[in-house]
Amino acid sequence: MTPAEGHSNWAGERRILRGFVSDSRDVDAKLMVYGDQCFVFSHPLSSLSPSEQASLRQQVVEEDTEDWQRSPDFTGLERVGGVDLSFIKGDDVNACAQLVVLSYPDLELLYEDSQMVTLTAPYISGFLAFRETPYLLEALQRLETTQPSLLPQVVLVDGNGLFHYREFGLACHLGVLSGLPCIGVAKNLLQVQGVEKSEEHQSQIASLQKGGDSFPLTTDSGKVLGRALRSSDSSTKPVYVSVGHKISLDTALRLTHSCCRYRVPDSPESPELR
């Protein structure tokens, strides 16, 4: 992914835009414009390097940025979004990109968008976000274009944020490109940097007695990249919460738990809030 030249300047105006560009080298390149920057997502993704991911990683904000985040009961938070990319069983190319927006704290459905998409980029371990993010951004763009008043104030992402091989998972990628606070909520443990499904990990899970209990996901270096959360009293399997963008881990954990009626936020269905 590289900055594109000659794009319009959208400084001072937050927009989530997507278009297509083509040249003799790559007819499938995708152009994403956000804020006053423009980036080209080229296919195939085999040319991506950790340095490009690291460049985006530097833009991640790991602290609270909104007034509602500092409120004990999230006063001022009215809309919570959830996104997911669900694949058809046995098919890693065709998927359903989903976005829902719920009211907060009542968690009533305000908006829903589901689109079947065909992923043209191959799966490369550690670069999942480069493959999936454009379609989730498209869903946010459609909402911003048609019903901007319903744009979520925070997005829960079915995937990881900082809890990632290079500390830049799907929730971070979506947050940086959209400018929205994002939280990674993963249903399965990603085994990275010394965090693994060991006997110790299973013992920690067993120690979670009630909904809201959690323990840190600590790397070999001692850095905490997320927390395992027992999301409800009725669930014994934790979800793995990590910072995506523009929110602290403590706030991300509190908000995720407050949205949970079942194991994952709000209901057993996908995406994260539906």
C-alpha cells in the first residue's frame, strides 16, 4: 500500500471513500481516500512488507480520545457498531461483509448492511487486514453516504487489534483508515509472542468466575496486548479483547462487557453486535 499522488485534498473533512484505479502494472488496484490521505491497495498482496504494516501501526492511538470513554457509564455514547466478514463454509473467496449499528445502552437495531463480496486478494498470514478491510470500509462508506447521522461512535470488530503478530490486526487497520474508535473482539485465541493455549492459559480461563472477569494476554517481553474476558455469566469460553484505535484497553474491556448478553456482544449471531 502506497500513497497516491494527485488526489483531492479532503483536509478538515472526514470521509470514507473508495474507488478504483488502474495502470499497466495492476488493473485491480483499489484506491482508498480517508482524511487528507490517499492509499492504493495493490493486488496481489505478496508485495506487502512488514515495514508497510509498521508505518500504519505508528498511527494507532492506544488511549481514550472521546469524552464518553471517560464516563463510568459511557454518558454520551449513543451508537455502537459491529462489523464482520463471514465466509461461506469451504469457500475462502466469497464472503458476506456485515455492518450493524445499535443504540446504546438499549442495544436496539438502528441500521443493518449485508453485502456478498468476492475477495480477489490471496490470504497471507499476518496480512489478513489488507485482504478484508476494504469491504468493511465500503460498508461504513455506504452508511456515511446514506444515513450519516447513524455513523457509529465506536466499532467492535470480529477480529484482533493490537493482539496480533505485528500488533496491527484488523481492528487497528479499520480504525486507522476510518478514523473511528475500534475494538478487536476475537472468539479464538491467536497464539503470538508467547501467548498460547497452554495449561496455564486453560487454568486462567477456569479462574474466570463470572461475567466481566478477565486476565491479561501478556507476551514473553511482559507487554500486555489484550485481555481474555468472560463476557457473561452463562458463557465459560472467553472472548479476546484488544485495542483497535482511539480507545484504551480498560475502556475497550468495559464497553465490550456492557454490550454482551451472550458470549459475543449482544447475541449469538454475527456480526459482533447482532
